[in-house]
Amino acid sequence: MNTQDKQLENYLEFAREIVQKTLELCQKQQAEKDRKFKIGQQN
């Protein structure tokens, strides 16, 4: 395996982590919105 392949692999791993964290963050924000929306509907 040459250096370029290794760099590409590292980059892909990094990108995958970012996507994972972004998805988790989006889910948290969505859950928060849903909760506030439900509270708003009750009033």
C-alpha cells in the first residue's frame, strides 16, 4: 500500500466520523424540536 492510498483511507475515515457526528446532532435537534412541538400542541 502506498502513501497516497493511506492518506485516502485516513481521509475517508475522517469523513465517516464527521457524517456520523452530524447525523447524531441532527437527530438530537430533531428530537428537541418534536418535544417542543408536542408541548406547544398541548396548550
